[in-house]
Amino acid sequence: MKYKKLSNTELEVSLLCLGTMTYGEQNSEKEAHEQLEYSNGQGINFIDTSDGYAKGASEEILGEAIKGKRDNLIIASKVWNPMGDGPNDLGLSRHHIISACEASLKRLQTDRLDVYLAHKWDGMTPIDEIAEAFD
């Protein structure tokens, strides 16, 4: 497997990234574990997920699958998706970014995300608020 620095960070990521959008919907937990095991065995260390994939089930399944392997993986997750019925349960407000990040960490059973991204643009939230929340 070939690796490359992720942007201007010190993170070395595999050129291929394992996407987990189907975990919890099209893929069973067993299949997800098998996919991660196979991918990792091929040298893939970069995993993409999102709180919005299967309303958080993707992150929960991934959290179980990465036990004992976390330190060898680079995990990226995303925020924006509606995670509840409340007016602050979606988008890129400071409140939602921080609460969604904390919920993702809990579902993933980890103390850190290596990459955290906006899944979609939020034209209702000032860019300064978004940038400060991510910072």
C-alpha cells in the first residue's frame, strides 16, 4: 500500500480510504468487521465515516470493529446531518458541531478524531462561528 501525508499534517494515510456509509444499512455488523479486517490487512489505515450514516449506526459498528486497532488507524468523521428533531440538531452551528463531535466520539469508543469535516455547507451559520467551533 502507498501512503501520503494528509495535506499539511504529519498524518500518513493510505491512498485508499475505507468508506463506511453502508454500515448499519446495507452491511451487517459482521460484514463491516470483515471489511475492516480485510482492508486493514491490505494496508488501508484511513477510514471515513459520518454521524449521518444510518443515524450514527455506522459509527457504532465501526467503534466495535476498531477495538484494539485504533492507534494504527486514521479516522475521519463528518458533521452536519440531522441527528434529532430539534432546531439545533443539524447544521454547523457551534452548538451542533461540538455536541455532534462528542456523540461521535462516544459511538466510536475513542478519545479522538483524526479528521473532522463539514459534511455539507450551512449557509445559515456565519463562517466565523463554524471555523471557531472546528478550531
